[in-house]
Amino acid sequence: MRIEKHPILGYIDKKEVRITYNGVDYPAFEGETIAAALLANHIRILRYSEKGKKPRGIYCGIGHCYECRVTVDGERSVRACVTGLKDQMKIISQGIDADEI
């Protein structure tokens, strides 16, 4: 199941695009949220906590809790649950060194 109408982003275009998450390519739909695309590709861990490196995923889903922070095209702390996708986005889990990928 995919989100077709997001309360903040509006209607989602069904144009398929490719994104990279932690060095692996995945299909997604342009305009859907990063979190939705990753969940659709069975990815549940979006970052690792600063203290203890514990896995974190989507919690509130509306941009308030910041648990879904990822690095997008070099920009840190982007909220995956409210950020729309564009073709060829490079997304990296926070708490992972980009050189490890």
C-alpha cells in the first residue's frame, strides 16, 4: 500500500524514480515522502541514535519528533516523514559514516 494523498505534500505523482539509500538503489514515486518510499522497500531503520547507536525509525510520522532524520544529498537532519522525493536522491542513515557505505 502506498500513500496517494499526503496531508502536507498533497497528491503523490505516480512517476517512478530511483533513489539511493545507504549505497543501494531503490524504486520510489516522485513526490512521496522519503519515509514512505523506504517503508515500501521494507526499510525500517532510518538512523542510529547518537548515544549508544540504537536503531531509530519512524515514530510520529508528522515531523514533530525528529526520529526519522536522514542525510539527503549531503544535508543532515532532513525529516524523512515530511520530505518529498526527487529522482536520484542520495539518502544516508544518520549515525553512519558515509565512508562506511
